[in-house]
Amino acid sequence: MANTHRRIISEGIQRFFLKILSPLINLFTKWGLSPNAFTVAGVIITALAAMAFIAGYIRFGGALVLIGGLCDTFDGSIARSTGKASRFGAFFDSVIDRYSEFVMFLGIAGHFVLIEDFLTSIVVFFALCGSVMVSYCRARAESLGFEAAVGILQRPERIVLIGFAAMIHVAALKIVIWLIAILANLTALQRIRNAYKQDSNQIEHKAENKTEHLDKNSRAVLSKDPGP
């Protein structure tokens, strides 16, 4: 189980990043900005990034992807700091995150189709499939009572990798797309395996309890039997 919790961006790095952003988060909180406003801003900025990719402005698109990712960081932090965190807010954020990823990958695929790099555009499709399945596996597993926040390549890693790779060079973006196509689907498989192991452990635990219960009943019956 320990290996499934390894991530490219560790929990320590995430906490350090949030600490750096805390002055901005406090400022936005004082201004009374709504967490949902950042959620919506994130998808709009990501849509602009997709348009930039299609237009061939790869570095600008990468920068917008990172800014859109920042908005996703702000919405959750502001919701928690203001006590506005709610189940609907979490649901709304998850839905908008999926739309953001759809739009982002659409823009990237559009760029590679326009430059006639059809192989990479197909790989973008597999990267999108993996990204969607990572999120679906977690949502479905947690709805069934399993812990599912595991895997090497979750959403923050995908956004950071795509954003910085696009800002470096289109060749770096291609490498990252291949990486995501492989690692995102691997992460989905890790979550499936993790849920399976949890379910197997629960079944074994129930079987052991049932056996113990039967043994206790058997001993109780024997103790009451007066014999011949």
C-alpha cells in the first residue's frame, strides 16, 4: 500500500506551495471573493489556453494552463478558510475540473492536428482517457466506501507538467503528453488495485468474524450438552 501513495508532487511540496500562496489566499478572503468565482475563472482561463494552443501560441497557452490551475488551488483554500466548504461546492469544483481538462486536451489535440502530427493527437486522446478515468475511479470508489486518493499522477501533476512543458518547447509538451498517456492510465489501474485490495481485506475480515462467531456458538452448545 505504501507505493500507491507515492506522487510526483509530494504532500510536503504541496504544503510548501500553499504556504507561499497563503498571503494571496488571505487577501482574497478579506475581499470576500467567492470560491465558486475562482472555479469558474479557472475553466474560462483554461478555455483561453486551449484557444492559444490551437492558434499556435504554445508558451502562452502553457502559462494560462498554470494560471487556471492556480484558480483551482485558490477555490478550495478560500472555501476552507472562510468556512464555506460544502458538499455542493466540492461537487461543482469536480465537475468544472473535468470540463477544464476536456477543453485543455481538446486545444492540445487541435494544435497537433493542425500541424499534421496525427500520432501525437491520438496520444492526447489516450492522455485524456487516462485523466478522466483517474477522476472516475476515485469518485466511484469513494462512493462505495473505499479510500481512493492514491496514484502517481493526479490532477495537480498533470496541470504542472503540461503547463511548464508547453512553456519550455513544443517538443517538451509532446514528451509530457506521452508521459501522461502512460502514467494517468497507470494511476487509474493503481486505484482499481487499491479498491480491490481493500474489498478483499473486508471480505477476509468478515469471514474471520463469521468463523469466530460460529466457533463461539459451537462451544456454547457443547457446554450445554449434558452428554450420554
